[in-house]
Amino acid sequence: MLKFLRKRAVASLISLVGLVVLVFFLSRMTGDPAVLFLPIDATEEMRNQFREMHGLNDPVLLQFWRYLGDLMQMDFGESLRKARPAIQVVTEAFAWTLQLALVTMSIVTGLAIVIGALAAYRGGLFDRIASILSLVGAAAPDFWIAIVGIVIFSVSLGWLPTSGTGSLGNWVLPIAVLFIRPFGLIVQVVRGSMISALSSAYVKTARAKGVRARPIIFLHALRNAMLPVITVIGDQAAALLNGAVIVETIFGFPGVGKLMIDSILQRDFNVILAAIMVTALAIFLMNLLIDVAYAMLDPRIRH
């Protein structure tokens, strides 16, 4: 198991290094922060002073090596926009995204597994309704659902606020919008995997022995149907950790996705890089947990 995890960790570390290099040089191509942060009537001398203060006058390769040296000491630099350590700005925003992702995926995973398993076992009208609703949910774009939700529940009915995090009502629309797509995808995968598992010989034997429906579904069939389900759950959780950019922007949710967009527009390079690093590390840990779950469910994967 340790050898298996070590291989995964090395592969993820290589990807992380490549990501840092790519994002560093791409962020420098977005423009000059001195033009954005200083007033329109600022002189060229004032702009040069700003660049010199933040090390932006140096060649890009020198900036990169200096950034790598700071990174080795866990120094992510200072936010140009907020004049605070970039890592503090990112971790505060990431905490909001993490809460949103955990709540959403907890609800999605529980409901999707139960409904997908029951749809495969029962068939008939329940299966058709579950399939249609899950397909519609998986295909519906997030931004459209968010706009429709605001128009109906905020503008027309006045039930829910459109932005902020101060009350429970502020969380309802973002969670509902983020719920729909993962729910549809996971229900479809659970249903497909369960249909295959329920047609296996050991399930037929259990039915012939008179075993009740619940143990057949949740003890015999579901365990063997979980490998593809875990993959989809992990992918959807990683997508939420990556910052539900559209949803966070539409609802003004102070998560890491909205922070990335704001930082790119404002050319806050250190915050962009810190956000990418924190998010990439979170996704790396998520993938590692998925690999561990795989190895526990199927010992053949360890080898």
C-alpha cells in the first residue's frame, strides 16, 4: 500500500511543479500591475517606483527563481491589492469554498447513491423518472440554473437573498445550483453500475435464498458497484474544490473561485499563484483519498 501511495504522490508532485511554472509565466502575460493599481495620471517615474518596490522591473526568469526560493520557505508573497500575505487571503477564501463543497457533496452523495441504487433495483416508473431527472440535471448549465433560481426565488418570490453569507438563506441557492449537476451524474453512474452488479450470480443466489431487498442492494451489490461511483464523486468534489467559479461569481460568494477571477482581472500575481497552489494541493489530497478508497475496495489495484 505504501509503495502504491508513494507512486501516486510523486506523480502528483510533478504535476504540481509543472502547474506552478505554467501559471507563473501565463500570469505575467496578463499585463502590467502598475498601470492598473496606480492612478491614470501617474507618471512613468511613479510606475517604475511601484515596479521596483514589488520586484517587477527584474527579468521574468529572475522573478521566477526568486519566487521558487520564497516558495521553498513557504513564503507566497504579499497581495498587491490587499497589502496582506497572499496565503492568508487565499486560505480565508478557500475556507468558504471548502464549506460549500463539503455541504453540497455530503447531500449529493447520500441522495444520489440511494436513488441510483433503488432505480436500478426497482425499475419501472421510478427508474424512468429518476433517469429523466438525473439526465436533465447533468445536462443543465450552472449559470442558467443560477440565473433562473435568482429570478424565481429572489426577484419574483423574494424568498432568498442573491448574495452574501450572513444567514442560512444565503447558502440555499448556491448549494442548490451546485447540487444539480453532480447529483445527475452520480445517479446515472450508480444506476449503471448497480444494474451490472444486480445481474451477477451472487445476487441471484441471494435472491433465491430469500434475502430481503435492502441487504441485497446495500450490502451485496453496492460494494461491488462503487469503484466507478467513487471516481465520479472524486471528480465532482475536485471540481467544487477548484472553486465553483461561475456560481461563486453570480452569487457574490467569497470563495476561492471568485478570488481567482478577481485576482486575474486585477493582476494580483501572488494571490493567483497562492490560490492555484492551495487548490492544487487540495485536489491532490482528494485524489490520494480516492486512490486509498480504490485500494481498500479492490485489493488488486494495490499491485
